[in-house]
Amino acid sequence: MDIYTRTGDDGTTGLLFGGRVPKDHPAPAAYGDVDEAQAAIGVARAHRGDNAELDEVLVGLEADLWVLMAELATAADNRHRLEAGKTLVTAEMVDRLEPLIDEYQSRYDPPKEFVVPGQEPTSAFLDLARTVTRRAERSAVAVAAEGSHAVRYLNRLSDLLFVLARWTEGGWLAARDAR
């Protein structure tokens, strides 16, 4: 299979389950922003050092974002073809993030002032992923179908990325250095 198809040379892109839209349509912008968020999480993962726990969490988030991109890349008339948890974000996927936020937030002392990103590489990349996720959330608002959980997922994900960044700066580094 060739990586180039030439089908987008006319300025359009294909949607999941069929249909084409201009590349500057809100849908490709939204799932493109999610794709960028997933890549930014991957960069944070690549800089996690020996933090296997963080790796496991981030891999799961990256997998969830494939589901979210599939949903955003599907035309309204094909939404009936989406499969919960595989191509459609579910309420359970959103709900799984909240205990993670609570768990990791309990492992460090909360910041008492505004956070200045860059204390260490992993947290800096997590903060970058968080800001890209916030942009993806704003983009998804324009295209998410009524009743979709995509925007809620992105909102919780950005919260989780913030908490993970603070944990890597405080709780995890302190626990590692105490060993």
C-alpha cells in the first residue's frame, strides 16, 4: 500500500465510513487537533524516564484519542455506524478519567500560585499536551454531535494532564529520589 493516495490533492479529505469534506472544514481541524494532542502525549511519554506507571496511563490515553478521532471524523449521516468504545467515546471513558485525576492529585501538594511550566522535561511536555488538548476541545465543540461525550472527554483529559504534570514535578520525583 502506498502512503500517498493523491485523493487529497483537490483540497478535500475522506471521512470515516465515507464522504469527503474540504480540508479546512471544522471536522478535519478538530480531529487534527486531537491527533496533535495524541502526538504531544507521545512526546511526554518518550521523556518519562523510568516512570512505568506514567507510561501505562499515557498509553491508555493515546488509545482513547484514536476513538475520539474516529468519532470526530465521521459524518452525521454515518454516526449510526460508530461502535461504543471503539469509534465512539462513551460516558464510561470520561468517567474513568476522574478517579485518575483524584488519585494523582492526592500524591502531591497542590501549587499555591500560578504554575510556570518547565520545571523538568516530563512535566513541560505534559503541560504542552494539556494546552494542545484544550485547543482540541475548543475545536471539537464545533463538530461534536448532540449527546457526544467527546468534548467532556477532552475537558477531563486536560485536567488529568495538568495533574500528571504536577505529580511528575512533585510527588513522583520526590518518591523516586527517596529510594
